[in-house]
Amino acid sequence: MIFTPYDDEIKVINNIHKHNNNEYTLLRLTPTMIDKNNIDANALFRDLLFNKNIVDYESLANGASNGVMNNALFLCNDMQLETKMNFYRVANTRGDRRFSIYGIKKLLNNRKINVDDLLYLTVTVDQNPKVVIINVTNNIPTELELKQVFGIDDIADSASRLIPLVKKIAQEGYHKNSKGIGKVSPKDAGDTLEALLGIKTNNSPDADFEGKIEIKTKTAKTLDTLFTLRPQFDGTTIAEYEIKDRSRVS
């Protein structure tokens, strides 16, 4: 099942990503999930747990008693609750992959969660990885709490300073070429923007802005595609028919 966040929840998720750049998955709470505490572990969550060496569902024997217990942290606006999660396979023919969150009904009774709230689940990267659960609908954690748990992502921190500067430059309208009068060169746009940002021209291999963000510019009257996502065809039938990777897509 795909749990699609609403616009206000997307804003919260984007703010979390200023601090956490690890993989994550989403879960929309239903009455059954809270009442039975027998939650389906979808493929995305299973992959996340496997990649972080918390549990390999495929190696588990059926039955809740054969599950794996792990520490978890529920993070909300006024507390950090240490709890436990049990990852297991149901004692049926299919061996459905499930998990439970200890104290989930108490969280409901204390109004820390509600039915239809969207939970954000990620895993801390340290010697003892644990699942971090964040309610992105209600009782949203503060910036301080996010920093305490995740720290702050260096690139996101730099971007938080760069973006307002670029917006201000754009709002000011036309800017003269930083090199002065003369024949226009393709690199003049980049040099001018860097000058407006206070970036000194040098031959350093580091990224342009604070050593974290590389700045690319282009003179054009229309919007350009900055990033694209293309399939990886290696090892597929398509690769057998077309040897050159660059010729596999139009």
C-alpha cells in the first residue's frame, strides 16, 4: 500500500530531511493497526530494516515468538519516548511479514497519535541502530528535538543559506556582467552569479558554495531540465539487444 502525504505533511517531511538524509518509509495509521498492533511490513520497510542490519524477514521462522526485538524511539513535540518494536512473520502458510510497536495504544490514549495520522519511519546510523518514528500529522517534533536525534545535514544547512540569497538576486532583476564591458563569454553568467554571492574565483576542487554545493548557470530564455532519472539497463534483456548504454533510451 502506498501512503501519500498531504501538502502540510510534505512540508514536515522536507523539514525532517534538513536533519536526516537516511532512507525512510511512511505509514498511515488505521483503526485496525492501532487496535491489533499487527502492522504489515511492506517491501520498502523490509528493505530499510535489512539494509540497516536490524532484521532479515526472509530468515525468520513463522510465529511472533520467533521475531526480532529492537529498540525504537518515538519522537514528538514534547518528548522522546524509548520503546520496542517486534519484527516477525505470522504463523500461517504465507508467513506474512508484520511488526508491532510497544505502547501504541497508550500513545493513542495520550493523544500523541490519532487514526489517519501519517508516521515517518527511519533508522539512525550508529553502532546500535534503532527505528525512529515521527508523527508528521500531529505533535510534530521541534527543530531542537530533530537536531538532538539526527544532528543537521551539512548540505541542507548550506542550502538554507544559499536559496534565500539566490532568490534575492533574482528579485533584484538585471545585473551587469561582473567582468565589465567586453565580449560576452558563456562563463560570464556563472562568474557574475558567484560574484553576487560573494564567492571568490579560484581553482579549488571543492564545491563553490561553502565547499558543499556546486553552482551551475546558463543563459537561456526557457527553463532547463537540471536533473533526470533514467533506468539502469545492465543485466537486462534490453542490454543484450543494445550494447551502448547511451543508445538504450531516446
